[in-house]
Amino acid sequence: MATLFVDNLTVLDFSYLHAKRGMVGESWIVDLELTGDLDDMGMVLDFGRIKKAVKQALDEEVDHKLVVPDDSDCLSRLPAEGSVNLDWAYQGGVIRMKAPTCSTVFIPGTEVTKSSVTLYLMEVLYRILPANVSELVLTLREEDTGTFPSYHYSHGLKKHDGNCQRIAHGHRSRIEIFENGRRSRYWEKLWADRWEDIYIGSEEDLEGTYFIDEVPHHRFRYEAPQGLFELVIPEDHCYLIPTDSTVEYLAAHIAAELADEALGKHFRVRAFEGVGKGALAEAGTMRA
């Protein structure tokens, strides 16, 4: 018997539904351990197969999807031909989504936690692992951002030709802001608080705003290569921007807003999209 490990096998970027917080963007790093008998090559499992088959299975199940706890009292699943149609009644209002089935995964349990997602993914992996593998340890963890704050945001990119087009997927992203060349913890915290558990929507995708039980809700709708996407979400859960919500646009938006709020200062923004990737933007001018 032997055990192999793979750290940082993949990063799962997704959103999930919560009874208090509503829609929450998240990013979890995946670490893996496999224990079993050695095969004819003297391996538990070839690393190439892990990086392809195992990583692919994990990504296909959760990455860039909306994860929904199937046993929650907040959830109502409505009839839909070839798509997902759901209502999520939570403390802040109602979230309604109609989207292609590939955009959503329903997992057992009343809430989405690391434990519930781990158990779900372990069942998936045991079905594809070879017989010589007898034990699997799957670890889901958040990125250690150190002293940099982070925020949870959800969005959809209708022009994207991959899975980013799904209207309700998200990220847990750190933010780094430098004012006149020096790090500003004040501005970092302000934006982390401003975009905590937020849905960032493009103005051109907004079809209208109306009331559900006296609570204003935004309705977003667009057609993308994977199909028709519709989302209704409380207005105070949203942040509207005049562009698409790519990380390049988000970094530029934050920098421009900072330059307007603090005239005569120069800002450099490092905005992340999940773990280890993002965009840089600068705006403003230092006074002489």
C-alpha cells in the first residue's frame, strides 16, 4: 500500500445559495490524497490521469456552476423542459433562476458546506477511480489571503464561449489597492465590504426592477451559446456596472471610482478573479 498526494489540483469557482446570505460566490482549492496498491507501473495512479480524469470530473461537477442544497426549505423546484427553474426564498428576498441544466448542481443536504460538497465529490470520484485505489482524501480549502481582504461576488459573462457565460457563478477574490504607491488598507476594506456577497450585473442585461413582497428585485436576462439565462435577485444584493463584468472591467471600474472619490491621487488596483489570477488597473494623477 502507498499514498500519493496532489496539492492545488484545481480551483473550484462557483456560487451557492444560502438561507441568510442569498447567492454567495466562492473559490475553493482542491488537494487530493489517494491510497492503494501499486499497479504494474509501480504507481497508485499515474499523475497524468489524475490531472486529466480526476480534475476534469471535479471541474465538471461544480466549477462555474450554481450549487444548490437540494433538501433546504428555501428551495422550490419548478417544472421546466430541458432547463433548471428554481425559486430560493431567503431572508433578503427571493432568488429566481431559469437556466440550462448544465449551469446548476443540486447536492444532498440543507446547506452548502465544505463537508457536504466534499462528500458529494468523493462519491463522484470513487466511481471513476481504478479498483486498486482503496482510500481517498479530498480537501477543499480557501486561499490564505494574508492581510489582504476578500469579497464574494457572483456574475455571468454572456459573451464568453466557455462556462463563464453561466449567469450565476462566482468567486472569492482578494483585493489589493495602492494609493500614491502605498498600500491602502482603508480602501481595500471599503471595497471588500461593498462587494461582499454581491451580484455584479451588466446594465445592458437588466430587463427591469419590480417588487416581490414589497422588496425591489432586479431581473437579468440574456441569450448565450449554452442557452437562455434568466435571474431575479433582490436589488440590494446587486451592483450594476455599464460594462461586462470581466475582471479586467472590474479592476478598471474600481480604479476609476477611487480616482473620482479621492481627487488628486493615483490608484493602482490588483483585482483577483478567484485564486492566483486577475487584472491590474490604474487611474488618477498625483498632484505636484
